[in-house]
Amino acid sequence: MQNSKALRIGIIAGEASGDVLGAGLVRSLKQQYPNCEVVGIGGQHLISQGLKSMFDMNELSVMGLVEVLKHLPRLLSIRKQMVQYFLDNPPDVFIGVDAPDFNLAVETKLKAQGIKTVHYVSPTVWAWRESRIHKIAKATNLVLGIFPFEKPIYDKYQVAYRYVGHTLADTIDMQVDRTASREYLSIDKDAHVLAVLPGSRAKEISSLLPVFMDAADLYAAHKDRLKIIIPAANQARFEQITSILEQRHTKLDILVSLEPAREAMIAADAVLLTSGTASLEAMLCKRPMVVAYQMSGLTYAIMQRMYKPDYFALPNILANQMLVPELLQEQVNPATLCQHLLEQQERNQDELQQAYRDLHEVLRTDADFQSAKAVLELAGLS
């Protein structure tokens, strides 16, 4: 049932995955409140849902503990301006989507002035710095979580939390259609396709794409009619990827695409990707994968001391076992990446597919509706 009452939502998404989550939430809100006004920071997905984005989302997409320092003055300036804007123009609810280092500070200042706040995607208190949960409690009226293993720690500290599932699990079919994706991307049905996803941030791409392409060169010796597809998160990343490839003068058959990364994953026989939400999406697309990640030496040293889980790739964390290979730092080299890609395709695929389906079912809860419902309840409008 649609409501004619105006609804004003403030929202800040700091990177591509948060942009997708936020857009799904806003879409669901607008089904009930068509007059919903949305202001803040987001990317193309939120903007397509009517967001008035006051800054380029890419300015917030900075990775690593050390790397953030170089961009700190600009980040602090943007944060200060956004806080003042929302204090001068209070929303019914402010939603910080992920990006906890940026959003929790915004939420704290807004909540202190009586504005209701939601943090969508739990910070990784289950992985490191558990004490942050006190900061989260001070910042937000409600945490919306996307993974089922998070709730016990919030219950332990009596912090308001609701598991809503993951929107990707709702939008990706349990049985994906490889043939349709290959036709959509104009890829030969008989080609062997490797999807390469070096990340959505400029620094990730500059660091990982050359290594991934060296691995692809080795992989090509084992696969006839190899087709490489590299999805770009946006035009800026498309140009960056294209520039790196032009400098390599590679003979590989490569398609750089602005189409959704999901299409590349579904079309692929195997996926080589950087750690993050992309690994979850590849799991939901039911594809063999190798997950890699690199960070600065100092960041890695800090994380070694503070990180608690046994795994870092989301499929492995969700399954609580080494479901897919995950490689870090010096392990991220062409020979090792190629070896694991080949081994992944030789394993029992029925067993892997069943594990993927089981996890897919757990995450499939109509997250857009559940998150919108929680926001409306907090606003007293449900």
C-alpha cells in the first residue's frame, strides 16, 4: 500500500557494494512512500533511485589503514559538510551504508542531536576490534546485518541488531543461465572464459591487475580458446583497466566490460578476483574461484595481530571452512594463482555447488524489504 506522506532519508554509501545495498533499500522504501526524498552520497545505483548525491562516492573509496591517511583532510572536510547539512536539514532517518570509519562518526553526531540513525552492514566486530561495538551503540539506533553469524555478538552487548540477509542473494537466481549471459556479452558459447575482477578501487586495480594478467598468461597455456572478461565498476575504472592493458601489449583475447560484474561471473568457467563482496557474488553465481588480496606491509602487520577469524574470503567465513582458495600478500603471484585456478576446476563440482546453494538459501530473505521495514519501524511509520 502506497503512502502519500513525505519521507526524507539521508544516506551515505562509501563504495560500490554499499551503493547496491542502499539502492535496494531505497527502492523498497519508495514502493511504500513514492514521495521519499533521498539525499547524501552514493553511486550510480542510488542515483538511479533518485538520490541527490552531494559528493562523488569514489572520494570515500579508500582502502587500508595506512592509505586513508593521505586522503584524510579531504575525507574530514566531506564528513564535516555532510554532518552540518543533515543537522540543518534533518532527515526522518539517516542510514550509513557500510564505510564505518566514515559513517559511524556522522551517525554519532546526528544521533546526539535526536536524529534516528541506522548502520547498514555490521562493522567486522566479529573479526577484529570487538570493543568497537560500544562506539557502534553510541552511533546508531539500529544495525542492519547481512550475515547470520553476527547477531550473537550484538546480543552479548545488548545492541539493537536485525539480520536482513543480503540483497544479492535475492536478485541472483539459484540456478544461473550461463548461455544467456554469454549471449548478452557476445561471447562464444564454446570459449573457455576466465572472469578477472581486480577490485572496484583505483589502488586495488593498479596493484592487482598486472599480477592477475600475468596469471592469465600462464593459464592460457592450459586452456584452448581462452576468453578473458574484466568488468569495470564505472567509466573511470574502465579507462584505468584499458590503459594498463594497452601498456602490456598482451595477445590474450580480452573484453573489458561496463556491464554488471554478475554477467561476467555467470558467463565464466572460473573467476579470479580480489577479496570483498565480489567473492560473495561469485559464490551466489555458483562459480569456481580464487580469491586474492594484498595490502601495505604495515597494514598487513597490524591485521595479523588483530584479525580473529580463520579465513578472510566471505564464502569461507560463511561456510566456516576453506571452501575456496584465498591467497594473501606474497602468495598473490602468477604461478600460485594459476595453479589454484586449475585445481579449482578439477575438484568435485557437485559438492562445491551444493555448498554454494546451501549458503545462498541462508542469505535469501528478501533483504530490500526487510531493511526497508526496519527503517520504517524505526521512523514510526510502519
